[in-house]
Amino acid sequence: MRDKRKIKIEDLLLIKEVGNISISPDGRKCVFTVKEIDKEKNKYFSHLHILDLNTREYFQFTYGEVFDSFPKWSKDGKNIFFIRNKENDIQIWKIRVDG
């Protein structure tokens, strides 16, 4: 049995929020966002991750001091569209899945 203790602020900094899930048109992959806080910058950042639904392997797809959200696959599955917010400059981005 684990010892009970109160939640500390440091515990909250470890929480990662998964959301904005979108399945590829062929049903083989999904793209989703992971939001986490950067303690030193006192800001939330969000990046896209891609999961292979067959192998369960996943990887981070976007990086940086940005807040990426609402990913959607193109109809042919070759691109992902998403909203990027960087320092309150909000843009719609398109990125090829194969890099």
C-alpha cells in the first residue's frame, strides 16, 4: 500500500494532457496533441504526436515554444493541417506526414 500524501505543485507540473485526436483516412494512424507546462517559462506548450494504430509506436511530430492544436488529416492522408499559436501569432499550418 502506498503512503497517502497531498498533491504538491510539482505534481501538477508533471501532468500531460492528451487531446485533439484525429484518425488518418486509411485508419492506420492518428495524430493528437500533448499539452504540458514549461515550469521555467511558466507557459503551456502543445505539440503534435503521431501514433501507428497497428504497432502502437508513436513519436512527437512538432517541436518548439508553440501551441499546436486541432490537427486534421488531408483527404489523401499525406498532410496534416493544424493551428499554431506562437507568441499570439495564430496561423493555419500544413505539414507533410513524411517530413
